[in-house]
Amino acid sequence: MTAEPILDIQGLCKTYTAKRGEGTVALDTIDLQIRQGEIFALLGPNGAGKTTLIGAVCGLVTPTSGTIRAFGLDMQRDWRKARARIGLVPQELSVDMFEHVLLSVNHSRGLFGFAPNPAKIEEILRALSLWDKREARISELSGGMKRRVLIAKALAHEPELLFLDEPTAGVDVELRRDMWRLIGELRDRGVTIILTTHYIEEAEEMADRVGVINAGKLIVVDEKQALMARLGRTEARIGLAAPLGAVPDALAPFDVQLVEQGGALVYRTKGEDGEDHAVADLVKALISAGIEFKTFDVHQSSLEDIFVELVHGDASE
């Protein structure tokens, strides 16, 4: 029996209507289920709908149609109860700059009806290297420290579901390292995390599953490893010892291409064909055909390669 998802989005649409009656579709029939305890990376170019989707779940955006259930609760009928279990680190800085750090974080905990817990707040501030800044006004902090305050405020009420909207955009390497360490610790405690990021290598490192959204449509959702196996590509580039005028018949099964005026061969596999033995078979065929080569470079697709192809390439496949 499959456990109920911690977040269940069905048929979610959001259209912004201009004064002239023309509508801009920000979300187009989104279906998405998030499992408890996973890290889910939502990837997409600017304007794809990532922040609108997060805003709809967190009550900041009113959907045009569709349903959102969190923890089995309907977000329209039981918004307050569900929202108290959700944390949000927004992309934009949105804090009272004249408030002190400790007061601001404590205030966020109280907003959701939680009793004061000085030990928990100290733990959060220390984890984010903010404890020494607890009496400082937020306006006095650096940009990176201000973003740490946003994270602390989102964690103050100990959420079970945490949204991170570009949490490390424009911040220093130290904060990025601290952020990913903290995310790992939160997952170990059972917190479910949904993040958007422009640093796709971070998603590749941390995420269990990946979703790609483009122009308001969720075009793919899959386990990270399954996605890379299904849509990944292996590219072998062979520098020849002597140029060829045409691809030899012995290499026809591999669908190789001559490039660099016949000075190199390029072989690409995709999806299930992109297995290690295919490249090994190509090497054997080259040797058997007596084709000498001086270089042999193999490149495996990264998650970023797949993302770029999905968004800007042949996404229909």
C-alpha cells in the first residue's frame, strides 16, 4: 500500500488577467505528488512558473483552478492548519530591516501559534552562524547574513515541509556549504524539502527526484537517477591518426559522424542505448577495422545537460 503523499497537487492552473482581458498563463494543469521525507528539485528557466507554484501552495497566490492537499488537508478549507506545518524561504528578501535578528526569528515562531522555545531558536541560529548576530538589526547585516535570517525564520516553527526558492542565489560559498549541510540534517530528521535552484549541480548532488517546468507546464518528473539513465547521453569523440573521407562500413552500426574535415569521429548514445558496453564495442570495431586514433574522449551527460535539452532542445521526445 502506497503512503499518501505529503503534498498532492491536481490540475493546478493560474492565469493572470490583464485589464484588457488578455490572460497570461503562469501554471498550466500541474499534477504533482511529493513524498514524505524526500528532497524534490524543481528546475526551470526564469518565468517558468516555479515561484508561482510555490506561492500557490503557501497561500501567497490564489489558483485559478485545481486542488492542493498538504498533509491530507485541503489548502483552501484548512489553510491555517496546513500552513503551520510548512516553511518558506522566499527568493526575495522580505523582512523588517529595523528588527533585531533574535526578535524577528522568535516572532516567526509565534505567528504560527507555537510556544516560545529559546533552546530551539538558539540551535537554529547557531546552525546558520547567526548566534553572534542575534542582537544586531537586520539592516546592519550583509546580504548573505540577511538570507540566513530568512532561512532561520522559515525553520523557527519546525516545519515538516520546507520550500526553498533559490536559497543560495547570489550568496557566498560559505553560506551555500552551510545551507546544503543543514538540508542534509533536516532530511535526516524527516523534513520534506522542495527547492528551486539555478545551480543545477546542487540539485544533482542533493535531490532524490527532479521536476522540470517550462512555460507553466511540468514537462517531466522522475527519480534523478532514472531521469539521467533515460534521457542522458554518452558522447565519444575520437581523434583520428589520419583523416577519413567517409565513415567505414565497419562502423555503420554505431551511427558515428565525421567532423573536423574527417579528422575526428563523434559517437552519441541516448537513453537506454547509452551504456558503457556500447562505447567499448565501438573501440573494438575501430581496432578490428584497423582505424588508428590518437585521442578518445568520453563525456557523460550531467543533469544540467539534460535540463538544457529539455527546455531548449527537443523536449517533445
